[in-house]
Amino acid sequence: MSSLSSNDFLHFLIIVFVLLAAGRILGELFRKMNQPAVMGELVGGLLLGPSVLGFFFPSVFHSIFTSSSGASVGFDGLSRLAIILFLFIAGMEVHFNDILKRGKAAAKISLMSILFPFAAGYFGTLFFYHRLFETSSGSTYVAALFMGTALSITALSVLAKILIDLDLGRTRFGSLLLTAAMVNDFAGWLLFSIVINLSNMKHEGPGVWQTVALVILFTVLLLTIGRKLIDRLFGFVSRHFQGSGPSLILAILICMLGAVFTEWVGIHAIFGAFLTGVAVGNSTQFSVKSKETLHQFVTFLFAPLFFVSIGLRVNLERDFDLLTCTFILAVASLGKILGGFIGANLSGFKVHKAFAVAFAMNARGSMEIVLGLLALQARIINERIFVGLVFMTFVTILMAGPALRYFLARHEKKNLVTEVA
């Protein structure tokens, strides 16, 4: 097994220190401004990357980030592990009981808020492919499927933060929105697993349709028999071992096992991590305290490293294109708002609350950026589209809170408990 030289390891430690410090400081600063920490972490990456530091002080940028190939490879491995763990805890936020309890209304909102932006992203990409989307892979339909999927997903964590800030988290209205976002997230990752397999990525393992069948089978088994087995495993560990350490190790091992399987079949390790997160998060034997410990550990240590590293990949001076950014923002927002409004209307909400639902479902976040990065690595999209997705994420996050405040006046909050759920 090869190892890093002393110089490479020193550069690796410097990279981790600089990115972690920038991510945490700017993440907390954005939290103070009532914005998601992920925005601060991305800004940290932009400031340290070729867009700012590399543009104004290229020698400093090179000496920290590109002078040691061994350190770069080491950090790439660390950032991949970080996103696997991040998707694992994202899956833990999907609560099956809530989905079943509010399934009918949530399904209508979720279905419409997936269908409309998916169609808009798919057909918009086909129409503008040669102008905006063309890559060396030349896969028009895969690019269209990806854009439809990426524009369909609502940011569950961002939406939860906005609802808590507006004191709506514990209302039936807020619970319904979160449930719809959970369904939305889950469906989005299933779609993306198929898209990433249909791309021209090389992998060892089964063919395309075998892979799709394996993923469907894996999903069904994991969320039925697997959930019960995982629950019993956590029960066994809690009865025979003291402290939360053994349960945390078991959770991470389950995450890694799921990641290994889906990476082997050619989807991506993060899909297995997300699904095992759903199964682990719904275990009654995995304590709330342990879940919170794992959540804090990943969000404060690993997630900032990943999202700051994304900012390092963005070169605004080279890749920012106003037309591309405007197109992606317009298609994403119009499709999501229209779909969310129709879904809410079908669920019995009146006009102003239907618009509140629509703008809430329009909030994007870390998932779109993760999808964008994976698609960029798979050459499904180019750098301009990736920058456009990051731009769209920032703007929709900034839109969501004020729009909800506007459509839900304070005196109406008392009546939200009696709203359709």
C-alpha cells in the first residue's frame, strides 16, 4: 500500500485546516444572518478557490491547494467520505411514519412539485441543449433527465430551518410541508440513481437494466425486512454494550455497507448511504441522543469540508454565464412554484396558502449541489451548468423565507392547525 510523503501529508493537513476553518466560520456567520450554513460554506470555497484567491493571489492558491498531488488525492478521498456520511444523515431525516400519516395530501403536493419542474427541466434541456448544455459526452437525453431530476428536488434541511425560524415547524401546515419534501427527496434520489447509471460512467459490475432491477430490489428489501433487521441489531447492541459508542459504530458500518453495494452496482455510493440512513433513522432502538450525536459530528466536521471543496471547483471568471444562470433559475422556479401551487390546491388549500406551499417547495439546497457535482464528474453537464445550479440554489433559498412571510401573515398562524393535513 502506497503512502503519502511527509511533504504531502503536511499539505493535506494544511488543506483540511484552511477549509474546515473557513467553512465553520462562514457557516456560523450565515446562521447568524438566518441563512443556512451551507451557503456560508460554499462562499468560503468561492473565496479560497480560483474565483477569488486564485484570481488575485495565484501563487498562494497554488502553494496551498495544487502544489502537492498526493495531498490533493488524499483530500479527494476525504471529501468523498464526507458526502457519503452527509447523505446518510440526510436519509435519517426521512420519517416513514409521517409520510404514512399525511400521505394523501403530501403525495399530491410532492407529485405535482416533481412532475412540473421535471418536465420543464427535461424539455428545456432538449430545446437548449446545443446552446447551453452540450458536453463532450454528447448524451442529450441523459443530460435532460439529469436536469429534470435536479430541478425537482426540494431541500428538506433548508425548508425545515425556514419553518422553524417562522415558528411553523410544529404546526400541521409545517409538518405537511416537511412530509412532502421527504417524499420529494426520496423520489429524486431514486430518479438520479437511474440517471447516473444511464450515463457513460465506467464501472465494474452488472449492466444497466440489471442495475436498475437490483436498486429497486435493494430499496424494497432495505425499507421492509432490512428496517426490522436493523432495528433488532440496534436493540441487541443497546442491551449488551454500554454507552452510545457501539450504536454509532454500528450506524456507520451499516452506512458503509449500503454505500459499497450501490457503488459496486454502478449507481453511486451516496445512494446506498441515503437509503441506509432512512432505515437507521426510523429505528426505534437507535436513541435520539445517538442520532443527534452523529448528526452533529457529520454536520460540523465532514459536511463543511465537502461544501467548501465544491466552492474550490467553481471558477466564476471562466464559467459564469448570465444567460445560463437565468435560464436555470427561471425554469427551476416556474416549474416548482406552478407544480407546488397545483398540488396544494388539489389538497384543499386556498390561494394564498397554496402559494406559500409553492414557494416553500421551491427552496433548494445542498442536494442540488451534490447532484450537480456528481453529474459534472460524470460529464453529464459542463462547468457553466454547474455554476448555474449553484446560483439557482442561492437565489431560491433567499426567496423562500420572505415569500412565506408574505403569504402567511402572522394573524393567520393560529388557524394553521386546522388546515388540511
